[in-house]
Amino acid sequence: MGTPWTNWARTATANPHRVEHPASADELSTAVASASRVRPRGSGHSFTDIAVAPGTALDLDRWTGVTDVSGTLVTVRAGTTLRQLNALLDVLGLALPNLGDIDAQTIAGATATGTHGTGAEFGGLATRITALDLVLANGEQVRCSATERPDLFAAARVGLGALGVISTITLRCVPAFVLHARETPGRLDAVLEEFDHLTAVEDHVEFHWFPHSDDVIVKRDNRVDEPPAPLSALRRFYEYELVENGAFGLVCRVAKTFPATTRGLNRLCGKLISERVYRDVSHRVFVTPRRVRFVESEYAVPRGELHAVLAELRRAVAKLDHGVIVPVEVRVARGDDIWLSTAHGRDSAYIAVHQYLGMPYRRYFDAFEKIAVAVGGRPHWGKVHTRRAADLAPVYPRFADFRRLRAELDPGGKFTNDYLDRVLGNASATGVDPETTS
């Protein structure tokens, strides 16, 4: 029998009938073939119900590790977390060229939901995939790449777990590299004025805006041909554990207990930013510890709409009947050709709004969503949103193709759950307007 499960943000729960822990490709195939309804649940770092298993849950914690290395091509089992993968690649003298700031996700879960970092010349994590091995609804193991079942490859790299269960992923990595990291305080208007220039001349740029002020933290990470010069162990402990997690966690708890203090505390946090400059191996710069739990919504909007969206969001925040304690995060990515990638066909700006767990967020997220949707925004598949299939079809040119492939590969809806039926429509419907099936 399964046991109750909840995700990291405690926004999704499940009580599966059974939990399978396959340790081989054959065990994975058998588990899928024998289940009537099955969902892989990754590490539970999505904020939506995408991993909720109504029947059998697949936990791939025993299906991890690198299986093959050929030059910069690395094949890894689906249950391997990004943290594990980064350590394994480091030993091989390799790295992923871009990462987000959280490494708790499994490689399959991160790619299937469209996880990304930042950088105008860099795509999301799924763009590094050169081949996938999947288990289909009948237990069949299939391989896809740009030359083998190319439609399946175009769909399954960001497949939401709707087409099959990923078994292994082959990634095109790069030689290990060092990043020069610089984090500085700034003002929102000034950063926006130079943002296009910054993203053109810096490898990786993002900023975090404290929404009850004009204060921002600007992060610039650039490749350098120099040895690492990391923060000392004491400085790292102070910056990340005491300040960013310990002190900020305390501030959030105060805001939750005394809501009237939220706006003032948010402004105070923005004023306490100091510069941080160091060099380190790439994954130690990209990734930072996140121990303060929050709820998050994120939308990808066309790059040219970033300024307008943030202007509207500033006005919306000023009208809220509650404060926001966690900063807004802004990143960029290059467009790609993956069917359900949030950057499909266009260079994108990513805007993520957050709220501390247990504090009110619904009106804030709804206001943000309305602003993003008005400019053709696409919600992150693993973060809070209210979009349905009928809403999403117009903003994804290959949406109907994905639905047809899903109906072909999973006609009985073995891999579906309520979330997938909401965002993709009925699992068995094909050639039908999603308005009637969502």
C-alpha cells in the first residue's frame, strides 16, 4: 500500500494505492504495464498537482546514476537529482551550461516541466537533451532523438509525464567551467533601462525585485578562464545559512504572524543588500540553498513585453489588500523548438512571483496571471496557475500535435491525473477542440 505524499511546498497531496521503486529498466516497464493509472512523482518540487498519482506512484529513487559517457554526451537515469548529476559531472570534468537555482529536482522532472536558468543565449534544461528512452503505456521501451521518432522527441523533452515514463536521458554537456559571480544592489527602473544591454553582454543575468520598494538584487555570472576563488566556508555559512535562510526565514515568520508588518519588512530587506563577488565552479554559483518554503507562480512572456508586465505588476501590488514578503524573480532564455516549452518559438522573459508558505497569495497570483496572459504569457508547467487546455491551445503552435500524440500513445489515459486533464484536455480525445475536453 502507498503512503500519503505531499510536495515540497505542501500545495499538493496524494494517497496512491501503491508506490513502486523500480531498480532496473525491466522493473520500470513491468510497473508501468501492470498499473491501471500511474504517475512518476520526481522529488516533489513542482508547485502544481502534476505529480499527484491517483493510482500507482513511481518513485525512481533506486533508478539513478550515469550509465554512459561519450565525449560530452552523458546518459543518466531519470531518478537522478540535479544535485547528484552535478557532482557526477564534476568528477568527469563536465558540466551543464546553464542551471536554475534549485538542484533538488530529478533530471526527468526538471526537464519534463520546462525548468530553466537564465541567459539570453541559453535555452532551458530540456534543450540539452539529445535522446530519451521512455516506457510507454503498454510497458514498451522506446528511444527517441532528432532522427529516431522525431515527433516524439520534440514532444517528450517537455512532456509533463503525459506521453510515457522517462527511463534515461542523454544530455549534451560542456567541459567544466568557472563562473565569476557578482551580486549587487540596484534600482528597478535603472536595471530595466539597461536590461537589454546587460543580457547582451553578460552570460547570465537575473534580478530579484522587492515589490514594496524599487530595490533589486542584480546577479551577473560570467565564464572566466581563471581558477575558482570561492567564498570562504565561514562567509558562505553566514551569507546563505544565517542571512538568506535563517534571518530571512525569521522575517517571513514575523510577517506571517503580524501581516501589517509585511510591506515594511519587505522594504527593509531590500535596503540590506550588500555586494557579493567571487569565482567558483559553475554549479556552485548557479545553485543556492533554499530552505525557506514558499509558493510560486511563473510566466514566460515575449522578451519585448517585460517592461510592460512589470509596470502593470507594480500597480497591481500597490492595490493588494495584503503584503508580499518574497521578492519577484526575473530571468531570460533563448527560444527553442520543443512543442510545449514555454520558450517555444520565441526569446522569453520569465517573471516569477512568490509568497511565503501560509501567507495569502491567491489575489496576488491571480492579478499577476491576468497581466501575463494579456501579453500571450505561458505558465510554467510546475508552478501555480489556473490555465486550462482551451486557454493554452492558442499560445502553443504545436499544442494540437501534442494532444494527438498523447491520444495515440496513451489512449486509455494511464498517465493522466486531474492536473493533466485540466491543462491538456481529456487524455483520449484527439482532433477535438480542447474547449470541450478540458
